[in-house]
Amino acid sequence: MMIDAHQHFWDPESADYPWMQGDAMAPIRRQFGPTDLAPLLDANGVDASILVQTRSSLAETEEFLDIADATPFVTGVVGWADLTDPAVGDTIDRLRTRRGGRKLIGIRHQVHDEPDPNWLSRDDVRRGIESVIGRDLAFDFLVRARELPAAIATAGALPQGRFVLDHCAKPPIAAGFDQTWADRFAELAACPNVWCKISGLATEAVWDDWSAERLEPYVTHALRCFGEDRLIFGSDWPVCLLAGDYGTIKRALEQCLAGLGSSFRDKACGANAKAAYRLAL
């Protein structure tokens, strides 16, 4: 089974997406839903997907659980909950007992948008993450190099937890290979309870001037650090449309994976996501 472990739905006419402002985002500032993604999955041989939060909203998480309940190809939802709320555990319990709640597999917060680079290390946030882990859910790290030290500290302090690093921590590909990112990325990979999504790389490059060859050093570094059992494929659709259509993005990542062997590709495109999120397929 091939799994796209990172995709989104949204509707800018019914909700606010602060990160979607500006002319550059105009191509994706429209509604995207299951009927848009389904034919793309079919055309590209993808069997299932994981739907990931896009804004700090419980209403969105509930909407996504409803979608997952009605959409067979959505095998799991990484939602949002307020980690700083002392009652976040109760909130997660409620989400898991509502319609679609059986497909709640993780929680994510857009940490790289927080002014404090050490936000993850705050006592109230740490307690919130402990509540997530205590309910056998994964926690997705949405960070850049600036926030990686706090992510490293979090994963190290909570060895019983399962953490998934989104988009390889967004390396600044457009600006060139960054050693600070590479070193901190490797340090996080040393935590055995962290998986890494090979996703969102094309949109970290120059959108109209990138290739699989330019992404390959980052995929190779990720393999060197995480090994073949902890890397996960994700399209980051429809954000990826800023740099290329679904098929173009998938083919580029597969080209990067091809030279690493069929075993690695098969694990990255299915088995590793099942392990990281404990998917019930």
C-alpha cells in the first residue's frame, strides 16, 4: 500500500489562513477537497493519505475528522489542539470519541510561526505534548533550523513518544545548502523516536527553477541521518502546486529514492508511515 503521508484540504472563503496571504500564494488560495485529490491519487498509484492540519483551529480538526470518516482514502488525521490548555487531554479524548475520531493519529502546531524559538520547551507546551503522547498519538514537529534545538530537547526528554519531523525541517534550498540545518537535523535524527517526512522540499527551492537533482542532496542527507526505517514520503499537496503538479512532485521524489534501492522506496512510501502513526489499515 502506497501512502501519501502529508496532504491538506482548505477553503479560504470559509476560514482564515494567515500563512496564505500575499500574491505568491494566489495560485493555491482557493478551495481544495477530497474530490480534487482523489483523481490525482488514482493517477499516481497512491492508495491512501494522511490529512494534516493547516491552521490553529479545533473546528478544522473536527471538520477533518468528518471528512476522514466519509473518505476511505484518508487513513488518518493529524489535527490541532491547544497544547497550552491544561485541559488539552480532555479535548483530545473528546475528539477521539466523536465521528471520525478513530482516525485521529496525531497533533501538530505550526511551531515555526511562534516568535519564541524555544516555544516547544515551555513548561505548558511540554505538558500538552505529554498529554498527546499519553493518548498514544504522534506529535508532528513543524519547525525550521531555528526551532530544531527545542525539538531535539523535546524528543530526548520524552523517549516514550513518537515524533514526526515535517518537510525535513524545511532546509533553505533556494539559498543553498545550510550547515546549521544539516547539523541540527542530524542531531534530531539521533533520537530513535523521531521519523522524518521527505515532503515540502520543492517549495523550499526556487519554485520555477528546481529539479530532482537539486533535491537529491537533501534526501541523501536525510537517509544518512535517519536510515531507511524512519523516512516517510509526503506530497504536501496542494502547497506543492506552487512548484509543480502532484505527479511532478511525486516523480521527483521517486527519482531521488530510486538510486537508494527498492527496499528503501517501499518503506518510505508505506511501511514507515504505518509504524510512525500506528495506522490501522
